[in-house]
Amino acid sequence: MPQLEATSATLDFQSPTYKDAYSRINAIVIEGEQEANDNYIKLAEMLPDCKDELLGLAKMELRHKKGFQACGRNLAVEPDMEFAQEFFSGLHQNFQTAAAEGKVVTCLLIQALIIESFAISAYNIYIPVADPFARKITEGVVKDEYSHLNFGEKWLQAHFEDSKTELEQANRQNLPIVWKMLNQVADDAKVLEMEKEALVEDFMIAYGEALSTIGFTTRDIMRMSAYGLAGA
């Protein structure tokens, strides 16, 4: 559910209230891109046949991180990285645990489906209400995200029958974390004119489409989505 272009005109990007909220939102996107970079590097170790492609994705995420760091500097805002690292700690820990156990499927669900869906949906909601500099940066990031077929979707689709049980388990474990994250960021997002309901809707659409692409039925997706609602 896109925001109206006009809403950004009501925002004072230099107000203390806006900058305070932005210090956490900006940190979240910076940390999210760093997490993605690290996760793709780890996946490159786990999937040596796909190493070059995964390392290419990692470099792309690092460029995104630098772009969002520039957005914070443009508004003279210091990102609250301690908050952002805590914000991602649940997904981070689950990815690290799965990687240590060699669970490629779980790692792909966390990074390629959940984190990518979370990021793309948030960027699409943010663009209409962003300051002009951040809007250009974020539009470029989203274009990058859509410019390549999602690696996780392709890999999981090719290995769907062998991966289905682990995907369902990983979804049950990680989707409730996303709901907590959305609740945690709701107040700051609202200051930036990003409504929680729009973030939830866009995330569920993106995540559901990814699950459908992989091979899950509509009934499967509804059931799997309910695990997230149970954690709300």
C-alpha cells in the first residue's frame, strides 16, 4: 500500500523529533545491508559451486550500506548502530546457528526470503516520504534488488522437495521474530510517515510471493503466515 507523494511535504527533515527517529531507522537499514553482506559471504562458503554469484551479491549489499551511510550524513544524523545490532540480533543468531549446523535451507530462508522481503517492502514504503537525497539513494537500491533474480528463490525452487520440511520449520522459528521487529520499529517509522500496517502488508505480499515462487501452495502460505501472526 504505497504512501502518497504529498505526505513528504508535511515532514520537517531537520526537526529534532525526525532526526531522533531517523537515527534508529537509518541504523537499521545500514545494519541490514551489513548483515546481508556477511550472510552472503557465509553462504558462499556453504555453497562453493555458487561462490562467485554469492560474493557478487555481498558486494552489492556493501554498496547499499555505503549509500545509506551517506543518507545519514546528509541529514547530519549519527545512526544508532547499537540499537540496530540489537534489532537484528534474533535473526542474526538464528542465521549463525543454522550456518554452524550446515543448514543451507534455513540460512537462505532467513537472508534471501525474510531479510530481502523486509528490506524491499520497507524501502518501497519509505521512498515516497524520504528526503530528496535519500529518495535517490533508496530508489537505486530497490532497482538493484529487483535487477537480479533472487538467488534464494532460484536455489530453493530447484531443491524444493528436499527443502520443504526445513523451510516450514525455519519459517515457524523466524517469522515471529519479524513481527517483533515490526512492532519495535513502528513508532519511529510513523514519525517518518511510514505506517506499520503498510509495512506489514508489503512484507507479507513480498514474502508470500517468494514462497509461491519456490513452490508452496496458497494454503501452505496462509498456514505459514499464521505463525508470524501468532508471534504478534
